[in-house]
Amino acid sequence: MKYFKIYLFIFAVTMLLMISSCERKGDYTIDEGSEVITDNGGGTGTTTWTSDNNYLLDGFVFVNDGQVLTIEPGTVIRAKTGQGENASALIVARGGRIIAAGNSVNPIIFTCEGDDLDGSVPVFAKGLWGGLIILGNAPLNNEFNEAHIEGIPISEPRGIYGGGNEEDDSGILKYVSIRHGGTNIGSENEINGLTLGGVGNKTTIEYVEVISNKDDGIEFFGGSVNCRNIVSAFNGDDAFDYDLGYHGYGQFWLGIEDVAEGDLLIEGSGGVDPELGTPYAIPFIFNCTLIGRGNNITNRTIQLNRFAGLNLANTILITQHNGVFIEYKAGLNDCYSQFENGNINILKNIFWDVADNIADEIFRVYAENGTNIDEQNEIFSAYFTDAQNTVSNPGIEINENSYDILPAGNISDNLAPYPDPWFNDVNFKGAFLYDNWARNWTLLHQSGWIK
């Protein structure tokens, strides 16, 4: 496809320019007048960051247990570039809270040092700082109901997350854009754009963008947090990733894979030690628009492993070579067992330009080499039609350098019912109908990649 070739050329140029662009000062001197935020163990304290100041994170900065960091609408927080021990990130520790409530006119922006927000950093520049990490007290499915978050050195006790409070409240993220993160802290251990570890369902996360992160866009490590109106675009790995018993709700998610290096649109995993721990990783996710890398690159759209489940409905999934894959382990408890137990429900979704538009090829089972999965493949493949999924064109236009994400096709027939009053009961599939709620406040829109 023509636009993929042009995109790859743009990506190559971007990689050559991104480090110099993010460090370039020229006439842009805002970082020189910034308030540099460091952490010697005391965290940020209970404080407010205001839109009339410039903030520069230097190293790992924590909001400690008992502290509240409030960020005014329109505030820009930049972070020093660097890898390993020189990485910078903002971490809300377990028991801390962040109140970052922007609006569509004045979003709160997290980005790298040197970003003038006017093109000094290429849109696809990745790995230039860490990211935003929020840790809470909600349940995990491992033996001790606690874990140490990835991306933070194991020697840092404030990296512990998890607990017994489903209704834990870590604060508010609303109209927040997180850009150009995912620095490598060592051994190919990159930080996700937004990491949510054991975050409870009294936390508010709405209208959040993660764009051009080196690793996953958003990863849920257990917890029960609900997320609405989320953008994950041009990230280096998965758009959305969950594991360790994540069992929250999601609605109106837009995922766009980086054509040059993205992987899965959704990866779902269960436990680690043990894999079969409870609560099971079974989120309810409705009304997504998920756009892949193109059908000429052999990526999967969704992959489930380690006893993960998934409820996915009223969603549009387009432009990826392979469809939905679930793991089979020959008689052991696995994702196929979750499917048999009714904990994988992928129903009434629209697929287009996925698996060559062959309905029988979209839902597949995978296993270790040598395992005969013919019977399981036949059953799961037939489930595509049984669950009233369709192969039809939703009318989302992909151009050389933009995505027209408002669908022109029929997306209002045969809707799945919503399982909880938390969900908005809408009459369409996908994340959009007539209203593009990602306009204005996202870099994805400001840079012209969506209309």
C-alpha cells in the first residue's frame, strides 16, 4: 500500500532526527526557566503545579504515600532525556494521589525536555523520557497480592503496588496527553507510556492520550480501574496490554499501531506466579476503534495467553494481517479453557481487512509446536459467526498521512447490551459516530493524523 511506504520513509527520517530534535534549544529556551523537580526520597509533597510555570522532571520523581499532587489545566510537564539511571519519570506511589484534571481547551501535557509543542520534536520520536506510572492498593492475582512494578529499580520500595481495596482511589487523569516516552532503564526494560499497577475503580481516567511511546501505550497490571475515551497511537509495542488479574471496564478506546514497529492492538495475559491466581484477568471492553499496521505485516490483532479472559463487544478492528489468537496448552488450564468456561466473549464486533476478510480465519488457537489443535481451531473459528461478529467495511478511510476515524459505513446494527451502568449506552460500534472526542487536545489531532 502506498501510504505504508511513505510512512516508513517518514519513520526513518524521524529516527535520525529525534534525539537531536529533543535536545535542540536554538531560540527555544523554556527549559532554562523551568522549575526542576527532583526527588531525594521526600517525593513531591502535597503541592500544586500551575499552568503559569514550567516544570522539568529530573530523574524518578514520586508522589509518596499520603501526598497529593494537583496539576492545573494547561500545565506542561517536561522530563529530562536519558537512559538507565538517568531516566526521568513521574510515579504516583501506592497511597499517593494525582489530581490532573485538564480540559479539551487546556489539556495537561507530559513530554520530553526541549519540546516546544510546535514541531521541535517529530511526532514519531520515542523513548526520550520515562512515562507516567500510577500504583494503587487494588487486588492482583499473584500469591502475595503485591508486586514490584516494571520500569522501576527493584531497590526502590516505592515501586510496590497491589492490595485488597477494589475501590482504591489514586486520583484523576482527565484530558492528559503523554508524549514520546518509554526510555530504556536497562536490559531492554522500557517504561510504558501510562502504567497502571493495582489501580482501583474509584480512580478516574478519562480522555487520556499516549502517543509515540517506545513500549506499550497503556498497560494494566492487575487492579480494577475503569478507563473511558482513551487514545493509544504510534507506540512501539502493544496499544493496550493487561495482566495480573486486571478486571476493570473500558469504553471508547482508539488504538492505532505504529506501521513501522507496532505489535498487538490488545494483549491480554493472566497471572505469573501462579498463572491461575484470582481475580482472573477478564476485563469488559466496549466500543473500541482499533487500527493495525496493515495486512502485509504478519502481526496479530489480539492475543490472549496465561489463562487470560476477555469480554470485547461493539468494537471495530481493521487493517491487521491476523485476527484474534488464544493460547492452548493441551489439557492444562489455559485461555482455551477460559473460552470453554464462558470467560472469553468476543461478540458483535466488526472486522475489516483482517485475515484477508475470511471469517473462518479470524479467530484462531495457537499452541507450542507439535500440539494438534485442529479440533480447537475448528470450534473457536466457528465461534466468530456464532457470536455474531461480521466482516464488513465500517468506512474508516486511511490516507497517506492521516486517518479519517469517523466511520461512513453501517455501524449501528446488532449491538451487544452493556453489562453495567458505568457504560454509556450508545447505538453504535467503535469509539466514534459523529463526534470526534479526540479533537484539539491530542497530539494525534494537532499533528493532522486524525481529522
